[in-house]
Amino acid sequence: MFILIGAALGGLNYLVQLGAEDGHVALIPFDANIFLYGYLPVIIFEAGFSMNKREFFNNIGIINMLAVLGTIISTLIVGYGMYWFETLGYFTVENNSLDMLMFGSLISAVDPVATLVVFSSLNVRL
């Protein structure tokens, strides 16, 4: 329900911006500080508070293994994928491929909670 309300308000905000002469009028202004310091901590707290702690700690080994392996695999795919695209000439990098692997490790953070939610929605038992 909240996704539908958010999509409707976003669409309404977009239509108001289209009708404005300078294109800078926002019906609902978005403030990143309110989101980061107001909404996000509440969402994270509720997710941690409502989690079944016994199942979480019973599966902590597999959760950590999936998080570490997922990060390593994603880092290698992104880093060497960038190296491959660079050899094809899509962009140029002045430094070596280690920088591409470092970039891959920066953007390859795996969220184990999201992974568990996806598995539970698919009825996968770990």
C-alpha cells in the first residue's frame, strides 16, 4: 500500500514539475537529511526488533558465509568486467586493474538480511 501511495505522490510531484515554468517547483520536496536521520533509523530498528533472533543466530554461520562469498564473487565480476570493458575501449583508466577491483569491492556490499528475505519468500530453507 505504501509503495502505491509513494508512486502516486511521486507521479503527482512529476506532473506539478512539468506544469511549472522554470521546472523547479516541487509539490513534495525531498530532504535527504530527513530520510537519513528520521526514516531510515526507524526502518532499520523495526527490522531488527521484529526479527526472530533464535533462527538468526542458528543460521549465523551460513549467513556470514553467503555474505563473504557473495561479496568476493561480486567484487571479481565487477572488477574484471570493468577491466574487460576497458580493453574493449569503452573507457580508459590511467592506473592498473587493482583500482578496478577496489571499485568493485566498494560497490559490491551484500545485504544478508535482504538475501534472507528473498530466500524466505521463495520458501528456501537454509
